[in-house]
Amino acid sequence: MVLVPPSSSLTRARTLLTAVHSGSHDASAAAETAAELAGIVLTRPGPVAWAIPGINPPIDRTAGIDTVWVVIGPDSQTVITTEVEEHRVREELLPAGVDLVVVPWWDANALVTAACDALGSPVTQIGSDGHPAFAHDLDHELTRIRLALDEDERARLRTLGQNAARAVEDALRTWQPGETDTAIAGRIANFVEQFGGDAPVLLVGADDRLRRYRHPVAVGEATHDRVMAVLVARYQGLHVALTRYVSAGDTSEFEAQLDVPRAIHRDVLRAGVPGATYGSVLGSLADSYSSHGHAGVWREHYQGGPIGYAQREFEIAPVQHDNPWWDQQIGENTAMAWNPSLAGGLKDEDTYLVTAGGVELVTDSSRWPMDSDVVLPRPMVLKRNDV
């Protein structure tokens, strides 16, 4: 396992507390009280991985609360875990200079008590990523701080994106009509596991199920004419998302249908420049659906948005003007995975980095057919005779 150098981890965590302490990024009640906090406790997989990349390879991949916590004080950083994980964390994962505290696995209150002890303060003076035991919920502020990815995070995201694209595309490139959707999903999962990641979302659907269902989860059915594969891959806490298609027959009609979600996707990518608000981008998304003859159809499916230490850092819809993210400006180096779609198995999805010079496609293997758009080329359907 390759970890980020300990110095980077320590700097990241201490900068985190400084940023929240300043309250300069937000006028919310949580930020106003932040200056009085003794520290912050990170308990969920995404925030923990953000503070110390690589510290928490998932054990229970469905768990909302991690077996590893990170406690951040003004001048200290402590990792807390259970006796079960002690030796693995200490010998393989713990950066130099970071304290490790170990608690009994069977004591439901031990992690919270250890966090308070590490900061020398009661729960009333501690912030967290939304854990109910601590008085100050800083989840919104913490999410915003981590949206703009630093240089190391961007490098890791690019590697993850390339690997995720290869996982999906190689599985579809070797598709044989008649094989089951679960066999295709198995190849994708195998590739992801081999590079050390996992797949919080993995969908493979074909033919009639693809046309009927927005989320055609693989069920063991044979695939014959057309296959869609959707992957959200995770590695060291970071996520990327993408969708690809392969077809055994003529693709001209289907390509023409896909041109609509592709066009909507391009409109959203053009609107989502640094400094634009999320609300304005969602307005552009709704307008684009309307201009292509599908007014309001965004209501039929999740539209995506910022991605990073969660597959969706937050959800927001074009009508949610009172959403706390509506007026938030998009920062440079934010990762985005928009997901415009239409009924009938039509959607267009990839992960991009928003930069000052435009958007950068992250989920890119450089080995998949792309359409002819010069500025924002989008993946095409792989024809079976192209294999």
C-alpha cells in the first residue's frame, strides 16, 4: 500500500482546523462557534480518508461510521481505533508523528470518550462530521473545505479515473453476446479490486431491462444487443463515476438519441466554471433539458454533481433555491460527475476536474471511441465489430 507522505497528512489535518476556526468561509452558526471549539473529530470514511489518505481501507464497505477516527486539535492529531485493528493500523497505516489510541471494540462509548480525552474537552466543545455524540455539526463546512482538491489529490484522482475507465471499458471490450450481465459486472469488479479499490456502485444492464429501468442492477440475465455499464469506484476515499455502452448491432439511431444527454452534459460543463454558483449551473441544466425538448425531465433521475470523498458530495435540484449549496461558488480543482439522462437507457456520465483553463476528463483510458466534438468530446457506443 502506498500512503501519502506523513508530512502532507499532518499539514492537511492542521490546516483543516485552522480553516474551520477562522469561520471566514461561511457565516453559518456552526462557523461562528468554531473559534470556541477544542477540536474536530472525524468519524466517517470520507472525512477520515481526507484527513489522512490511506489510513482507513474499508472493512465493512457499507459502514457509515469508520473503525478509525481522526481527532484534530490546534497542535495535535490523534488516530483512534479498536483493539481489533491496533496492530494493522500501527504497523501498516499510521503516519509518523501521529498518536494512536486504542479502545475496546465492545464498549459503545469508548471512541467518543477517547476523542474527548485526546482534546481534553467535553463533547459540548467539540465539532465533528455529523456524529450525533458531538455538539457541533460541521459537516457542511468540512464538505466545502475538501471540495477543491490539492495537487496530490488530483494526481490520485487521475490515477483512479484511468483505472476505473479501464475496468469498465476492458470488460465491455471483451463482451460476448449471450453472456450474463453478472459476468460482465464480475470482470469490472475484479479489475477494481486488483488495483486496490472497491465499487460502491456497479450497474450492468442490457436490452429490454436497459430500456425499462434507470438502474438496471445485474440479475444474471443473458445480454444480446446492447449493454450499459455504470461504475462508481473508490480508492483511498476518493471516488470517480462513469458510464459506457457496447452494442452488437447498428448504433446510428442509438448514437443520435445519446446526442441529447451529451449536449446537456456539455452545456452543464460549460456553465460550471470556477466562480459560478451551483444554483446557476443547475439552472443551466434545467434550461438545457428544455431547449432540447425535454422540459422538466431532470426530475426523473439523479443529475449528479460534485464528487470526491463521497460519490455525491451533496445532492441539489434545479428547484431547490433554498438549498444551502445554491449560492456556493464552484472552486477551482473541484471534481464533478454530472449525470444527465433520458428514459430508454440514455445517459452520459464521466468525472471531470474543473480548472481555470476548462474541464479535464478524469475517467479517461485514451482507448475508447470519442465523438467529433473538438472542445468536449464524449464517449461513443463501442460497436461489437470494433472489438
